[in-house]
Amino acid sequence: LDRPYESILLSKAKTTITRAGCAGTLVLDPHAVGYFRLQYDAASFQALARQVNSLPETARLQFLNDSAALVNAKHMDLRAYWNLLKQMGHEPRHAVWQAMLARMMKWDEMMRNSALRPQLRSQLIALILPKMTQLGWQGKEGESVETLQLRASLMSALAELEEPMAVALARQKFQAYLLDRSSLEASNLDFVFNTVGKYATPEEYANLLSLMQQAGSSEERNRFASALAQADDPQLATRTLQLALSNELSPDLASIFVPAVANHLHAEQAWQFATEQREALLKNLDGIGKSRFFPRLVSRSDRPELAEKMLAFVAQHFSADALVEAKRVAERVHIQARQSQHQVRQLEHILRQPSS
């Protein structure tokens, strides 16, 4: 930092430090070396938010992550974090954008049943697009690895939000890839395949399946399998679930296929399939794998009813050891549900009254 700083050893559970004053805004732990969360008072937070783009990368990233954790813990109003993100639309570093995008995608997921989701998506797209325009949609010769990664992350987020240009570009690149495997840059592999997998037509799905079957390495096979598992179309999701029972997938990949489908819009569909095909799905798993299989189906959910259904099923069909993992996951789902309900209310208030 190009400003005075002071190091202090905290040796007690609670310490008060008083100084005569300082020039500028106080930044605590600017190099992010402490194992703790930082909560500023409202005035200090707002002062830092106004100049966030002039802080070092480590301080910006810590400021974002700490603020997100405080929002989750209900120690900070979500609007403060929302306004912070709006200050950072031209952030240059990929690591910081990853933290920003993770929060935006989580909000989008939380709002999946809200009538205001389209409005949220419109505002998130408006926040991302200026940086996307600055970088350009196509790579340029001599760009750094970080720039390539950042562009791919931004395009993936825009595609997840159903931004038309991003979805169209992924499909265009996928068609080119089918004709020439060397046409797709390594940095864009996940963006293209995951986007095409999510919005796949039956023909696109068939092409992805063929690519998975012809894959020359486990890395390639896993990438195409992941794309298939993301299909929004319930009929295609059914086809994906059936693959878990086929000989086309290795046992280790088959064991994560059904949870992957469950975590992409089709929790009830995947749960019904898994319970009906329990013996076939578990036959190649070891004891730990069997204990964790059904909890994994709901682990990312924010629906308490799914957690309770899972607990009852595990209690009925598995040993007491398996119930330990089931209870742990169920508690996490309940926590996620409370966080989601609380933040959805705040997001809807922001979207209804953006300037309040």
C-alpha cells in the first residue's frame, strides 16, 4: 500500500485500539493474511466501497468475500453488498471477478421461483456487459492467460443468465468444433460445452453424447459428461440419468452423474430415479460412497422438504453410520434455506425500490 500502515498483534479475545487519527480511509488487513472476517461500521464500509477500485487486489478480494459472508450470516444488509458490486464493473482481475460472479449466480439460483427473476437477470447482465465489451467477445493474439480466463468466466455467467449473444456464440463455436476440433480455444471449452449442454436441443445433446463416447481421455469424457448433466430439458435429463445405468460410464463417473443432474434444476426427477434404481446405482460403490450417495443428491439444495425426505430414506435403508452424514447434509440444507429466504426478500425489495 502506498500509505502508512501499522502491524498489531492481537493477544486477547477482545482488544480496543485507539489512535489520534489517520489520513484517508482505514483498511484492515490489506494483504489478507489474517484468519478472520472483517466487519466495518456503516460509514467505514461506504467509504471503502467508494474507493474500492483503488485498493490492492488482495484487499478488494477480502472486502468482497468478507462482505458476502456477513450477508450470509445476516450481519450486513444485502443492499450494501449490491451497491459494492455496482462499483466494480470494470474490475481488472480474474480472481476478484470469480468472487463477484459466484455471488451473482447464487442470487440467480435463489430467485428461480421469484416473479422478479427476469429483472434481477437484466441488472446482473448490465453489470457484466461493460467488462465483456471492454475485453471483446473474441480472443486476441498475445493476450495473457488471465485475460483469456476472465473472458471465459464472463461469457459463462452471461450464458447462465440467458444473455442471447453469449448463448448464440457458444452454439456457433460448438458447430465449428464439430467440424474442426482445433477451432476451439482451451480457455473456452467449459463455456461452450456447458452452455450447449444447458440449452441443448435433441440434436446438440446427441452430438455431446457422441463426443463423450469417443473421448480419448478421462478428462475429455468428464467434460462432456458434465455438459450432458446440465440439460434444462426434463426429457434430456431423463436420458442423462439413464446413462448412469449403462456401461458407457466408468463406476466413479456414474456415481456423480445422478447428483449432477439433481443439482441442475432436476432434484425431484433425480431423486425419484435414484430411489427406484438404488441397488443398481450403489452396486459398484464402497461403503463410504454408498453412505454419501443420497445426501449428495440434495447437498446443494435450499429446500428443507428434500432434506427431510433424504433423512427418512437413509434412516430406513442404511446403517447408523450413513445417518451421520445424512444429518450433516440436512442441517446444511436447512441453513441454505434460511439464507435463501432471507436474501430473496432483500433482493426483491431492492428490485422493487432500487434507489431507496
